[in-house]
Amino acid sequence: MKNIIYFLIAIISIISCKSKPAKKSFSNDQFLSVNKQTIKKIDVHSHYRYSREYLSSLYKKWNMQSVLVDVSKEDSTGITRSWDSYLVNAQTNPDLFFLCSSLIGSGIDLPDFVPRAIEQLNQEIDSGARMVKVWKNFGMVTKDATGNFIQIDDTRLQPIWDLLKNLGIPVMAHIGEPEQAWRELDPANPHFGYYKRNPQYHAYKISAIPSYETIITARDRWIENNPDLKILCAHLGSMSHNVDMVAERLDKFPNMYVELAARFGDLANQDSEKVRAFFEKYQDRIMFGSDYGNSRPEDVMTDSELYEEKMDLDTSYDGLWKYLSSTDSLVVRRQKTMGLGLPVGILHKVYFQNTANFLKLE
Ligand SMILES: [Zn+2]
């Protein structure tokens, strides 16, 4: 008898688990695989430094193009960028890629900082850049001559924002880090591996780095002070652990947009119904991004390395597609979750239309 009761409880719980997704009716495999091909896609955040022969057929399969996002970094050797590699790759594969330039605050006190930055940006916009990226070195790494970390709302940067506003060029802003960076490392957190490998960004252990709140508040002020500048907050605006925080800003700042790159694990950590409601409400302001890319030229790689790289990419894009489109139970970045089962209309906006509008691609 006891066994029968347990059996019945098990059946009921399976039915009740299954009944929620079934309501959404977007989960049948055939339906999804048709849409996987028919929905156009733009990966708004990628780092393919080098051309790949396989990428053209892989992207064709996925009906995808991507934006090559440059990053200006600074270490003891000076400033490093990958713009030249991205430019060559985009010029070699104009059907696959769009370009995003980048800006860093090093030397902000020098009298020629603004004219030089403007000259560089004008040149790269002429070469095809449709957006300019600012990175987390604003706020966390780069200091001015007085030894203060340069926050993104620093008034010395204003002529640059004015230029971009006039040119209608938006900014991609990766400002700050996930909140985890300011906490003791938690092996269950999706960012555990990153801060293990990159302790220089684990702010919890580096007391000189300003607080999460200081950096996010400066970022918010900058967005508010530049209502005519379109700002795409990368990585869900460094608030990926809580979609309510993202929603609060999207409500407050009409010029703010977000993209998803490398933060699917944080979404998977939250209740899928809640995340789905977030996508429904802000369906015109969320863009698909992955942060996928490469860092070695094709000619130094073996055939099997290239094959593996291609298969990894295909599997990774597939994992993100399944999370957004299906209602299956999934594991995303080691987080157990349910797919969001977004309707085709929202998938089309998130994967393609919002980015096409934002970057004026049509
Ligand atoms: Zn990136």
C-alpha cells in the first residue's frame, strides 16, 4: 500500500512538473528545429579575432552573423587591442561580421586625450565600426594622474559621448563585474571558474577596487546624463544575478538596452517563470550575445583542433538556443533549470531585430 501511495505521489509530481511547460506549447522538437533555421540571428557580442573556413557554413546553418567586439585592455606593457585583427577578419568575411571599436581611459589627464580618442574613433567608424565598447577597466583598473579610478561618468569623457551621439553610434558598456566578484568565491556560482583563473578581477580580495555599488551607480549616472546616447549594457549590465535590478534600470533609462553574453548561468540560477516574464516585458530591449570567439590563427591549428573548435561552438550555440526556445529541463553552466520557451516573436526580436534596429543594419 505504502509503495502504491509513493508511486501515485511520484506520478502526480511528474504530471505537475510537466503540466506547466505544456501550457506554453512551444516545445516540440520539430517546431523548434524549423525555427532554429528560419529565425535570423546576430550574435551582438563575439570575439572572432581570426578567420575560419568552417565559420561560413556553421553560421549559414545557424542563419547567423555576429559583431566582432574589440576590447582595449591595459597591463604593465601598455594598452593592447585586437582592432586590426577584427578589421581584417570583417573585411575578409563581410557577409558574416560587423565591427565594434573600443575606448580606454588611460592618459585621461593628457591634453591630447580627447582629440586623440576622437581621431581614433572617427577613423574606425569610417572603417565600419557601428558601435564603441567600453570595458571594466573603467571603474576597476585604470587610474588618472591623481591615483583615482576613472569611473565611466567622468566629465572628462563627455566630448566623446557628444561625438558618438552626433554620429548616431551607440556604446556597448561592460562596466563592473557580476556581484560575485565582490564576494568570497562560491564553487556553485557560475563565475567561480572565471575568478579562479583571473584573480586580478576578484574585487573581494583587492580592497583598492571600488565597491560594486560605486561602479554601478557611476554607470547609472552616465546613462542618465546622456539620454540621447544609446547604451547597450553588456552581460545584462553586471546585474545578471537578479533580473529585477536590470528591470529597474530599463524602466528608468529609455536609452538603455542589455545583451546576454556569458550570463546564461546567472539567468538559469533564477526562476524560469520570472526570467520568462522579464523577456516578455523587455522584449524590445534585450539582445542575444555569446562572448564566443577565437584567439589563434587558423594556420597554427591542426585539423582536429579546428574540428573540435567548430563542434564546441555548434554545441554551445545550441545550448543557448535550447535555453531560450525550449521548455526542456536543462543544465546551463552547471545550473539546473527549465528552458524559457520564448515565443517565436520574442526569439526573433532578441536574436535579430533588436540588434538590427540598434546598429541600423537594415
Ligand atoms: Zn566579451
